[in-house]
Amino acid sequence: MLIHPWDAPRDDAEWQGWLADHDFGQLAVNGLPGEPPYVQPLHFAYDRGFGESSGYGEVVAHLARPNPMWPALDANPEVLLSVVDDYVFIPGPWQAPPGTPPEHGTPTSFYAAVQLRCVAHIVDDPAEKAHLLNRQVGHFQPEGGSAAVAVGEAPYGRSLSGIRGLRLEVTDVRAKFKYAAHKPEEVQDRIVTGLAARGAPGDAAAREHQLRRRGVWAAGR
């Protein structure tokens, strides 16, 4: 992923804060010899308080035992978790440089993306799987309402054998917030106005990013 200086996060807190509210992504695993990479969509829980050896935290998830990617994970535990959201299409006229015809503007995409490079640790111990699942449920369902997972106990104990847990130790992070932070103020104002008027899915989130990040590039030069 290409990251221009004006698209880079200001600090770790920016991408960590965004990731806290974006917990569905795609796990990319190197394929076995002669096969393409595996890509698995999945919900996950990111916890910045774990994995202190790297300082980047830990991701927990689980997959069904019949999932075909397990042999590939055994062969190479280095994986990439990719999360992309808050994406919109920006029409060319919105991006036209000051003093040029609107039709000379270049269409583009806005988006936020975080890529976590991880070392995968497979969890098969029943008690550890139960703990991992409870961590996930606590993240997605903090209001409660579901029974705790416990080995040998209803209603979920018998289901533990059908899954395998994943702890993803985050070793590196690449993050990008592509929202025209380097464009002239006139262009940024035009885009902000266009997003507000269009009101399509994703426009409000993209507009919020742009307003939050405007001036980041100018301030950092």
C-alpha cells in the first residue's frame, strides 16, 4: 500500500482509535506451494494492551476447524490483516485545481486503511479457546446477554471442538487516511461541500475524516 506523507497517520493513536471501531477485515495468508494466497473475511477484536513485546497489541479471532487455510498457517504463520472502510468516490470536478475548468479535475477515491502484519498463534487448548471467545464476545457484546463460554458446560462447551482460535501478534502496522490533506483549501472546501450535499453512504464519515485531517500536511512540513 502506497502511503504518501500527507496520508500517513499523525501518530499511533489515530489508527488505533479508528481500528477500535472497525473490527471486520480480511486475513491474508500465504498459500501453499503452487496455490494463491488465502483471504478470509472475519470479525476480530483488537486489543492494544496485549502483545507488549512489539507495542502494537494483539488481535483475537476464531475460524471453523474445516477452514482450508489451517495448513497454510501451519506452514507460514506470518499473515496480514487488512481493514478498509470510510471509502467514497470523489468526482473529478470536485478536485479541479483552483483557476482550472471543472472538467480538468481528476476523479479519485478516499478511504481509511489499516494493515496489521502479524504472527499467527493457533489456539487449540479448550480452556484457552473459551477465554479467547469470551474476549471476543466482550468486545462485540459489552452489554452481555449471552452465557459465558466454559469447557464442558452448556450451551457452548460442546461447540469448542468445532473451532480453532487465533491470536495474531501484531509486529508492524501500515495505516493510511487518504482525504486530500495536501490539497489547497479551496479544493478541500469544495470536496467538503460536495460530500455534505451528496449524502451518499460513506460520505458523512469521509467528510469527518477530511475536516479532522485538513492542515495535517501543511502543519507537518
